[in-house]
Amino acid sequence: MKLTSGSIVIINLLALQYFPVLCLSQDFDFFYFVLQWPGSYCDTKQRCCYPKTGKPSADFGIHGLWPNYNDGGYPSNCDPDSRFDKSEISSLIGKLEKEWPTLSCPSNDGVKFWTHEWLKHGTCSESELDQREYFEAALQLKQKANLLQALTSAGIKPNDEFYELEEIEDAIRQAVGFTPGIECNVDSSRNSQLYQVYLCVDTSGSDFIKCPLLPRAKCGSRIQFPKF
Ligand code: 5GP
Ligand code: 5GP
């Protein structure tokens, strides 16, 4: 078919009309929901500091909910106009302090960590979740995953013992339904330790899914689950 210059103008106009819709639609493929074991964070050579609210409980804490692409790339800092608005999530602060504690130094109240995660990652899923929904989704996912229970009921306890990486993966797969990504750190005695668990979540932030891509693990075949 031969296109006249008139029809090319019309095609261009149609494309322009639909362009904003394409831009506003969801622009990532899935979330990584990342939880950290505080004992391992604190056991690395860097120090850790307990938040102003006191020592967190001996449980996995949320690190973040990260929009990701299927090819392993990810968007970040997507909205330079956004800011972290504490008033939008005032009723969630108590829960965030408990479930999303900060361990970085100097000791602080967590707002710095939550602000960082919102600006770097949360702003890239604004097409799906506003700020309140983003933090609510993470809190609900933590409850749903119930990781520590999944591990302890399989006999895997934070007692400084070493466990097979595979048995840790199996226990989480049993409870959550999908294979997790496990990230390790190395402590000052060069022990490989269970540091972070990556679970994949659909773009609505509500359901666990099979990971399109697992992060590359830097774990030994036997890893330590340190006390906290
Ligand atoms: P690291 O280099 O310590 O693994 O990661 C540093 C930071 O980069 C993370 O805290 C996170 O903000 C970001 N990051 C690392 N890996 C990924 C990834 O696979 N997906 C996304 N969305 N962010 C990541
Ligand atoms: P990322 O970009 O790696 O998602 O976020 C890590 C940033 O959050 C770093 O700047 C780190 O100092 C800060 N941060 C504050 N508290 C914590 C914490 O408890 N765990 C981790 N991994 N990072 C924290």
C-alpha cells in the first residue's frame, strides 16, 4: 500500500493521541520483595546501629519492594517531584518501625530508610501504588510470607548453626509457593551467612509469583543463620 503524506500525518496524530496512555500504563514487569536478616547485617564488617525505637525483634525486616524488569534491569528514582510525606502514612508508622526497622548508623528513627526506598524504588511503581498503598503492600507481603515461621517450622533456626542452602530454599518454597532468591554476606570469620531473601510479586503488589529471574546468589552450599 502506498502511503500518501496525508495518511502519514493522520497516523502520526493517532500515535500522539495514544502515546500518553502508553506512558502512564504500568512500566515495570514485577516486584522484588526483599527481606533482610538483622543478625547478618550486623555481623558484616560494617557496623550496625539499632533504631531510636530500640533493638528490633529477632525477625526478618523489610528492605524494600523494588520494581524490576524481566531482563534483570530496573528503574530507579522515577519521580523527581515526589517527596516522602510522613502524614500520608501516619497510621502505619508503628508497624513500619516494627516490620521495616533501619539498622544503618548513626541510629535514627527509620524515616531516612523509608524515604530512600520510596524515592529510589517506590516512585517507579506510582502507576500502580501511591505512597500509602506502597507501604501497606510491603507490610501485607511481610505478613503473608511469614518467613521466620516458614524456616523455624522446618527446623531452621537463627542459632548460629549452618544449614544447606537447598533446605532453606525448600522451606520457603513450601510456605510461599515459589523458589526464593537467597543473598549471602560474609562475616569477619569468612562465614557465608543468610542475609537477604528475594520473593517476586505481581505488579499490583499483592501476590507472590514465580520469579522471572532470580538474583545471582553469592552463597556457599552451607550457610550460617546467625543469632540476633
Ligand atoms: P547491592 O549492590 O548492594 O546488591 O544493591 C544496592 C542497591 O541497588 C539495592 O539496595 C537496591 O536499591 C538496588 N538493587 C540491587 N539489585 C537490584 C535488583 O535486582 N533490582 C532492583 N530493583 N534494585 C536492585
Ligand atoms: P538500597 O539502595 O540498597 O535499597 O538501600 C540501601 C540504603 O538504605 C543505603 O543507603 C543504606 O545505608 C540505607 N539503609 C538504612 N537502613 C538500612 C538497613 O537496615 N538495611 C539496609 N540494607 N540499608 C539500610
